[in-house]
Amino acid sequence: MGNEWIEAILDLMQRHGIAEFEYEDADRHIITSAGVAAEATRSPRRPTPPPQACETLVAPHIGIFQAAHPRDGEDAALPRLVRCGEIVGYLKAGPLLRPAPSPSDGVLSRRLVDDGVLVGYGTPLFEFHRSQS
């Protein structure tokens, strides 16, 4: 595509009162406005990042694992998106019910511990895939 093509576009724009025109193909990106044509620079496409490896979300303390709060009833279905700090389970120690929060944004894919099981500090509770951001 030579300059003749761009000049023809500018002429058509002027004759028909078109203020702006944009064209993009595999090789170039052209923007025309007010009778001036400019070729936009192409930023190199970033490769798609590889999927994150599976991590385990571990118990922050000792207790009897519960996937849902006693007042909530059933736990949420998996897989599910979670935000940093979102409570993904509870650990009951005597009268205390302590939260097990998500360490970052990501996806809980599989629960590794059943409800009612005694877990210690660092026991894997869920398979977790950290967000790419």
C-alpha cells in the first residue's frame, strides 16, 4: 500500500465531509483526522503468560476445618474466584472460630480437607491458582 492510497482516502474524506478515518491491517495502523494522516506505531504483542502452577492454600493455625460458617449453611461450589483476604474456610478451636483467608486473588479449584477434620498449622486446605495480575 503506497502513498497514493492514503492520498485517495484523504481526498474522499474531504469531498464527503468525513472528519476522521482509521484503518488497520496486519502490517499497519493508519489514523487520519483533519486532513492529516499518521501511521500509529504498533506495540509488540506480549505473549500470553503461561498458566500459573497450582499452589496449596494452607491452614494459618490449628483447628477443626469448616468450609462454611455455621450460620451460612452449605459452602460455595468449586472452582470459584476469590479475592485477597476473602474468607475461604474456618478453623474451630474450642469456642473460637477463626477465618482462613485467601492470600491473594485467584481461583480455588479443589478442597483437600473434609469438614470436621482436625488440621495443624500449614496443612493444605485447597488447591489454589494465583491470579495473573
